[in-house]
Amino acid sequence: MDIIAAREFCIVLPHTEETFPFGDDHLVLKVGGKMYAIIALDGDSTIALKCDPELAIELREKYDAVQPGYHLSKKHWNTILLNDTIPDAELAEWIRLSYNLTVKGLTKKMRESLSL
């Protein structure tokens, strides 16, 4: 999966919004105003995703392309190099996980207002 396919996958998730709070080089995808993915547009071809802490460690040990979150909480975020070493289905699963973790962290009122 490349950055274009990753973006296309993300934007179809319910109530996803695209923002650029860190400048034009990083597309930030949010749900309910909270980040769940950051796609580097500056040539690095990476995506940062929220992750369960234990799973984050497992993925880093299993894949060279998975590193601790760059400029993010290394406990809760992974940065993944999009270099075709991760199967698309697995990366899609990680994006969904990040999205779901973010939705779970929203207030009940926010989840209800978004019908999530």
C-alpha cells in the first residue's frame, strides 16, 4: 500500500476528516477531532497509527518497516514505512484498529453525536 492507497482507505471510514495542522507535509486524519493517522507527504512514505501498546511492540519485532511513533507517544503509536513489505490487508487492519481505538477514546456524547 502506498500513501495514496492509505489515504483512500482512511477517508472512507465514517466521519473521517482530513487536516493539515502540522503544515503541508503531513496529512492528519481525524475522527471526532482526534487523530488516528498521520501520512507523511514529504517523500518519506510513512503512516503513523495508534496501536495497542502490547501489539505495537509485537509489530515492531516482527516487521523492520514498523518503528516507534516518530514525534509521538512511542507507547501508543507506530510509524510504518510504506515500502510494500507489509501486506495491504494487514495494513488495512492496523488502520481500522487505530480508527477504532480513537473512536473508543471519544466521549460518549461525541460517539452518539457521530452515531458511532
